[in-house]
Amino acid sequence: MSGPTNSRAPSAATSSALASPRLGGKPLEPLDTWTDEALFAEVARGSEPHFNVLYERYFQRIYAFVYLRIRNHADAEELTQETFTVVFRAAEAWGGRASPLAWVYGIAKNTISNHLRRLRTGRERLEQAGPNPLVTTSPIWSYTPEEQLDLDRCASQLDERLSGVAAWQAEAFLLRHGENCTIPEISKRTGRSSDAVRSGLYRVKKLLMEVGVDSSAQERPE
Amino acid sequence: MPKEIAAEFSTEELMEFLEGDLHPTQADPEFKERLRRDLWAMVQERYGRGTDETEH
């Protein structure tokens, strides 16, 4: 079973494939009526139109399935990407043992489970660390004086870097990762274009990553 | 009587998955297109360009 036919209009990339005749001059069925199995087979032969139809067919269902369980757009994007990457990397390993629908569903479900497990592990560690996770006496999650010094230095650099970020960019970052807002929502609330929001988020993320790199560099003597 | 589509998952589970097609939650269109491009690049690298005569 490949599921109901996608009722949305096909993208421009697939329109030509929908109308074009194939081998022997005999027109075949539009691609959006093809089974998942047949589409996967053509993708493995390197056909972009077939890939586009499969992607279009599964994108909304995977994204919605993930979002309903995670309730966070940023994470939903990441997990959707992870699911699709596994699907298309392992397409040749699918082997027709189950319906493609069940196979893709299984991958999405496992991706979500792994994510939730990582979150739980992170929360448990924070709980064990106590009210101030940067300073703890827990035997499970404790720091040497040198490590504590590094953490304090890292926190200080973080504050310093973020003070150089425009207020609206910091707000966008909090809206995205703290309140789970989409790019269009952030754009509306900050009065900035979607492109500006994306650039701003990227800049803040880069700054935060640079803090991590700087901290590592300071640890290692030349 | 609903039939099992695959031994591992029930029909109800798979129907829930399919209902995502109609769910109002929409992803960022730019993310969707960026992901499509990245995935296609990965597929091309993995499976190579096809010799499908429909490609044009």
C-alpha cells in the first residue's frame, strides 16, 4: 500500500514528468499515481522527477507526524531531515520486505524515539547536577577546578558575545528555540524579513559555536 | 475487519501517519526546498545520475 494519492498540485519540477511520454511513445500514468515501490526503484536509477514525487508525497506526513510528537518546529525540521536522510540512504536496503509506507513510518518513529531518549538523558543529567548545573558536588556530574574554570570562562564569553548581537537577533533566537516559533512568525513579530531572520539566527548560532571553539583553544597549550 | 499492512505496525498506526497529509501544521517552505535540494544531491552521489530517457 502506498497511501492515498497526494492531492496537492505537483511542483514545477514534476509537471513536465507528469505530461511527458516515455519509452516507445506510449504515454504512461502520471508519476503521482505511481506506487511508492515503483518510485523508489526509479530514484535508485537516478531519476529526479520520481524523487520529487516521493519527497512531495512523504514530506507533509513525516513533518506533521514528527511535529505532533515533538511540538517544536526547530526540532521537527531536524528530525524530518534525519528521517529523510535515512530513508534515501537506505532505499536500496529496503528490499521490498515491507510496504514502503510501513518502512518509512518505522524510520520516523525510531528517529523520534531516539530524540526523546536523548532529551530524557539530558534532563536526568541536569537533575542530578542540582539547581546550579555549572557548580555541582554530585559524584556523577562533577568538575575539577580546571573544568569549572573553563565553564566559567565559557559562560563569560557567551555573555560577551551575545551582548554584541542586535537586540532583535537575540529576540529571534529566543523565539525560535525558546518559544518554538516558525520563521514567518518570528518575521512578523520582529518586523524583519524571513531572510533577515534566518541570517540573524545563523549569526547567533555561529557566535555560540565560536565560544565553544575559543574555549577549546584556550585549553590546549601551544 | 482491518488488515495488517505490515506485521510490525497496525493499520491504525499507519493511518495516523497518513493523516499527516491533511494536518494544518506546515513546515517553513524554504526549509522544505533546501532539504529537497540537499537530499537530491545525496541521492545523486549515492546512486549516480540515471540514464532514464525521461530526464530532460
